Amino acid sequence: MTFADASRRLEAALARELPGAAAQERMAPVPRRQWPAGFNVARVRHAAGLLLMFAGTTIDAEAADPAENVDPSLEAHIVLTVRGDTPRHAGQVSLPGGVVEPGETFEQAALREAHEEIALDVSRVRVVGALTPLDIPVSGFRLYPVVATIAGRPRLAPADGEVAHILEVPLLELLDSSRTRWSNRTRDGIVLRVPAFCVGGHEIWGATAMVLAEFLTLLGWKGPKAA
């Protein structure tokens, strides 16, 4: 899918009602973890993640308007990170993102975290909307995904320790249902049936896969391969 086509579809879809939890559930582990009994939802911590789509070319740093140097027929990609040796989720694939600080909007937090984690020049980013918030009971967060685009391929660098690798994933690979796999994972003595996107030698599962499921549904994705 080209960047131009994906951008048009995405902005049109974001102007309508979101597919929401039904789309997220397409890539949810079974059974899905719930908040513990008696948990006070008011104690949920808020986090924001940036789902960034770009065209597969390099930005001219000297250009006054980077969009002038971008071929809109180039393939669309999205940016993901492989977590470094962090206390939680080491080695897992995730969106750039983190905790929302006092006084920040979700958009501001997502952009700040992307700058800190992958050195994204946020001045070139265009925020186009937001996806449905997703509760992540295993870590106590409610994630607010912010969707943005950038004209061209941004120059990125992983933050030492926090990010092991930066992935630039072709959108067409994620939209290909044959790229999804189901596997069994054991957590706290419970066997889970877990769907994942398998791209570039990595498995994308859990909360990240659920966010991507809603994003891809906006672009016409029909769901994962049957278990």
C-alpha cells in the first residue's frame, strides 16, 4: 500500500467512529487478562504511544518543506521498537511511548517519548488522530495510541538501554493475514492462546498487536489467520 493511499484511507477512517474494542480483540490473547478483583480503576496509570507511518524514502534535512521531496507512490511503513534490557517487557516489540507526565496531553506525551526513545524530529510529524484507549492490566496502564504521519523516512536512533532496535515495518506485510500466527504461552500458570504478527523475524503480540489491529482495520484489514 502506498503512503499516499494509506494516508487518504486513514484520515477518512479517523473522521468516522472508531472500530474500537471489537477490532482490538482480533489480536487479543485468549483468555484475555482482566483487572484484578476489587481493583480501583481510578488508580490506572496513563501512557501514550506513537503509531507513526512514513513513506519509504529519506528526508532531505535541508529541505524547507520535506513533503516536496517525497514520492507519494512509495510504500507506507510504520515505526516500532524492540525494547532493550528494561524492567518490564524486555525484548518485546512496542510503540515508542511511555508515561504521561503531569500537565501533558496524550499527544504531547507520545511525541516527547518518541523523541526521547528514537530521536524523532517531531517538528516534521503530523498528528492525524487517535485510536481507542487500551487497558493493559499486566502493567497497570491505560494506553492512548496517537496516530501520526511524516513525509519521508525519518532519521532515527535508538536510546541506549531502553530501545534495542528500531523496526521499519512495511504496512503491506501487516495487512497480509498470512503473516499472523497463533501460539501457546504460559503466564501465571495459565495457558494463553496468543495471536501475533510475524514480520522481519519478530513476533508482535499483546497490547502492541491489539493497537495495530484497530489501526489496520481502519485500512481494510479483515483480521488474522484463523487459529
